[in-house]
Amino acid sequence: MYQISENLLMIEARGGGALVELSGRRDAAYGVTSSFQAKNDYLDHVRWGAADNQPNTIAHVIERNNQVRGQLDTLRDMLYGTGLGFFKRVIENGKVSLVPFTDDRLEEWADATNLQAYAIASINQFVQNANSFTRLVYDPVNTWHELEVSDCFVTRIGKPGQYGVFEYHTNPYFGEGTFFDKNATEKIPVFDPKALPGEQAIVTMYHGKADMPGNPFYSYPSWWCAIDWIELANLIPLFHKSGLKNGYNIKYLIKMPQDYFNKEGERTLDAKEVKSKWSNWGNNLSSWMSGTNNVNKSMIIKYLRGQDGKMLDNIDVIPMKNEMSDDAYSKVWEMSNVSISNAMGLMPTLSGVNPGKGNDSGSQIRVMADYQQHFRTAVPRHVITKPILLALRAMGYKDVVPAFKDVQITTLDANPNGVAATVNHGAA
């Protein structure tokens, strides 16, 4: 599948193809279809992006950038803290508090479902794509649901029915265009928290996201809105790499008489021979003037004398002055990285893109880290812990909640190690 314009797609198939025009209402962001189009699309799932490859498109941009992956890891670490724990709600004097709790069954379930690894994988899915799909696999022996993350690259929402979404689809060929194999699709029903054990399929799925206005199916993270800045930042290393190898901008102006190659000795060359000589000269000159192997270049020019003994017009090499300083390129680089960090919702100092510009003392970093954990993690943590909470409720734990435990940085006079005991925050 190839996207020709915002509303026009070309689909290739063996023996033919088709043009698909998307009309009517659609989501405002990233080509995600509206409810109307989802029900009337020829696909039996809800496309993610106009070409159904939005996660792939974003990943391609990320892999060419040296900042985004590290900043996504920072967001992940802020969300994860020191890991997940179980807490019981306790009401004392009209106030609700969370008290650490565990028992043998919870510990066995956490080991069986590899809970900490699941949490990390789910966070990675969410910070990159703002969606997290979870398989709930029912174990009839232990009467619990084990949790598995379903990668956004291979997961789509099934075409909605009269009463909304009733299934999800997984296919390793989602986003692969003409290589898509419909027969490889596995359809998984939606997890029903009200169903009793044995009343629903062994494998069900839960879709976690923060609902975005105008996007009824897939959500998107705020940093996707900085895609132009990311692509700009991706161009700068390539520019410098090419500049170091081949020279920045135009360094020399080379002037030559138009009839320089018109003769060879006393013989006048025809047009084809003249064109060939100009072509060979240009190719040889480009090869010689570029690259890192020909520094401190010297050019030898053989010239003819006129009847007066003076040199006739020949090759004239004039060095060009570069008005664009390295500092100008550096400022563009810094602006793009700060813009990406802001779109991530991270303070530039925590992102590592604003070193030496203030706000980087130990106490300031501590305050920023506390702010990030306490004010910018509640919503993602709620989304990520929801399937865990559903699994706990299905096991009969009515007053136990999963929650992440924060890292609290302290001053050295309070704790020589610089880190205090972990505290809970962000319970579902």
C-alpha cells in the first residue's frame, strides 16, 4: 500500500491493483479513520494511519535520531521508578492510605506472569505509541489471567460492530504494505471484566490508552507533534558528515574558457569529443576536490602562451568564503533538541539536552525529578496498571491495587547514598 496524498492510496496486488480514496469524516491526527470510515473501510480492522503503518513510520524516524530513544527511556524510567508493588487501601480517620501488601498467591501470580518485565514492556509501548495492548491468558488450573504485551506493530483494533469494538487483530505483516497477508491474522476477543471464569475465551485482549478528542480508536503521544523538529535534527548529522567528507557548501569557484577543450594540438575537435572531455574533466575534478583523502590540495595547470608571450585564458580557481558559521548550525541543533524534549513533556535538563545552561545543580535536578514523577506520571501509570488491576479483581482481590514506587532523591546530609526509601505514587 502506498500513500499518494492525504486521502488517496494505491494498493498493489498480484495481477492488478486499486486506488482507494478516503472521504467523509476522519480523525484529525495521523490519518486515523473516523467511526464512519472504520465501518466502511475494505479492511476488516481499523487502519492505524492512512497507510496502516503509523507505528512503523514513527519507528523509522526514531532510529535515525540520537535524542528521541534516550528521552523515551527517560520517560520509561520515570514511570517505572523502582517497580510495581501491591498495596491495600486502608481508611483511617476519613483518609485513604495505601499500605504495602502481599501474600503467597500474589507472589506466585507475579512470578507466573513475569510482572515487572510486563510492566516495562507495557511502558515502552505506551511512551512510544500512546497505546498499550495486553493479552490476558486464562489459566484454568490456577484460575488467574497471565498478562502478555502485544506489540503495537502487529496489533490493530478490529472493525467495530453495532455496539463498538468487540475484537482485536494481530498479524506480523501489519504495516508491511504489499507483503500483508490477511490469512496470518489472529482475532482475539475483547476482555470482559464482568464475565465469570469460563464464560469468555482463554485469550482475550485489553487496549490501554488515554482518549484523545477526535480519535475514537488509536491515541497518539504529544511528541509525535514534533515530528518536523525530529526530522530536522536528523538532517544535521548527515549534513556535517557530508561536510567533513566533501567540504561544507561551495568552497571554490572554477572559471574556464568555454573553448578550452575545442582543440587537441592543431586539430579541432567535434562536438561529441568536446562534450566527452568536459564530462571527464568534471568527474575527475569532483572526485579530486571531495573526500578526506585530498587535504592540502595543489592544482597543476598547463597553459599556452600567446604571440605576445603572455598566458592565455585558462583555469582560474577562486576560494569562496563561507558566511554560515559552525555556531549557526549548532543553534539549529540545540533548538531542535529542546523542542523535542518539550514535546516529550520532559524538562530539557532531565533530557540531557541543555547541559551547562543553568538549572543543572544537584538540588535543582532533584526538584525537577520529583516534579516529573509526581505530576507527569499519574495518567500513564493509570493506563498501564489498569489490566493488572483487572487481573487482580478477577482473582478476587477487591481492595488490593497495583502501584509504581517512586525514587526519591535526598540530600547527602539526610542520606549518604543520595536516595531515600522508595515511596508509592500513582496507584490505579
